[in-house]
Amino acid sequence: MAVTRRLLMAVVGLFSLLVYLVAAYVGYLLLLLVWDSRPSPLIAALVALGTAIALGVVNYWAATARLKRSLDAVELSRARASEIYRRLDTLVNQMDVETPTLLLAELPVPNAFAIGSGTGTIVVDRRLFRLLSTEEFEGLLAHELAHLETRDALVQTVGYSLVQTLIGLIGLMLFPIVVLTGGIARSFALLRGDPSSWSRSWLGRAQRYSLQVVSGLGFAVTLLILGYSRRRELAADDRAVEITGNPVGLARALAKIEQASKPEPGLLRQLYVHSEADSELSRLLSTHPPTDERIRRLRERAQHGNVTRASELSSSRW
């Protein structure tokens, strides 16, 4: 019985080896065909880059439209919120951005976020009107306008698209090697009568290392993009302070939102001001810096007088 099983595995191993060798030969012929009709490296790079950017823009606008449809939001009229629009108009006049649409929504937590670019949209949770003073609300608006001004969401989405394209191209180039090495390793393991030993062979290890290289590269570039996202949040804070001249107002707004917010995982989480960072890994994987870090930076600016007031607006309550 053992001899029959061993013979059967040997036959399967030989057949598998033949299949993989034929596949490798066909792949080799296809590569030769592609190589003979190859474009110049510059044209190929430009086509890949242009495709990645186009897909990123399309994905961004599709995601923005889908997000708007998912929100049960209504537009905030000027008649209902004249003071908000007065301050919004003052902020817009000092920034390189058009007046956005203000939407009221029932979000999972009291918060606000900007979507779109150019004439974008700022979505505001209704509870913020009870939670924040006008100066605090103004600081939050200035922060979201700063994101619209530099089109941060669009840039990050295109960045992710470029990363996916890069990883896809590397994976495509390594795919024949991964398949061939893994297939030959499995075939020889069957011929030896020990199917599970393929992963311990040098061919099996080569396949595993190739996959780890692709995964590690993707993870490393993703960390860079997340780091960029956190820097953009701090830059938006700085821009808001530059325009309003009131770091304490934004700091208080963040503190109140942090206290009132315990967001659940979901589609909107990455758009929220709230940011939990329980460990170094969670900090690295977060799109926002820890809120206490942002508040500390803002309060330090206020204490050191490192503020240039761009406007003088009166303080009031709703």
C-alpha cells in the first residue's frame, strides 16, 4: 500500500513538473513576444503613471459620490446660519478655495470632514452647534478648508493608486518566478514522497521570500502614505491658525470632539478628527496624529505667541 502511494505521488509529481515546465516555456515565449514589441522605457513609464493617476482620480470621485449618497444630509442654508456663513466667507476670502457646500448630517460621532476639491463640501454633525462656540467652530471650518485648499484627499487617493500600480507591476514581474519555483518545489516534494517538504526546500524558500518582498514593499510604501496623511493634518491645523489667529479655539474644538467621540470602525472613520493611538503600531497605521499631540502643538503656539492673526472676528455664542 505504501509502495503504491509512493508510486502514485511520483507519477503526480512527474506530471506536475511537466505541466510547470510547459507553462514556464509558454511564459518564456510570451515574454519574448512582449519584449520584441516593447515600447521605450519612457513611454511605458508615462503610460503606467498616467493610468495610475487617472484611476486614482476616477476612484476618488466615485468614492466621494458614494459617500455623499450614503449620508442622510441636508444643506445648511444661509438664512438659518447667517453667522456661520459670515465667518465662512471671511475665511474663504483669505484662502485659495471656493465657498464649499455645508451639509448637516447625523454622524456616528460629533465631527466634521471635507470631501471633494475645488468647490468641495464640508459635512458637519448637528451636535457640533451645541458642543462648540463660534470661535471653536470657526477653527474647525478653517481646518477643513485647508484640506480643500490643498486637495489633500485627492492627492492621497492618487498616491494610493500609484502604490497599487507599482506593487501590481512588481507582482506581475515576479509572478512567473513565484509560480515556477513553487510548482517545481511541489513537484520534487511529491517525487520524494513527502509533499509537505516543498516549503522547506530552497525553491520553496525562494517563492516565500519573493512574496515577502512584494508584501514588505507594499507595507512600507503604505506607511509612507499614512505618514504623509498625518503631516497633512498638522499642516491643516497650522493653516487654520494662520488664518484665524486663534490656536486655542481649534485646540478647544479638538478637545471637545475628542471627549465626545468614540468612533466605531467603518467607512467614515478615516475622515474623523478623533484619533486613537494605543500603541506605536496603531500610530503608524493611523491617518490622523494623536489628538492630544495636536492639542499640545496648538497650545504651545498660543503660549509662545507664534501666531499671525489673519482676521479679527468677534467672539459670540450661537
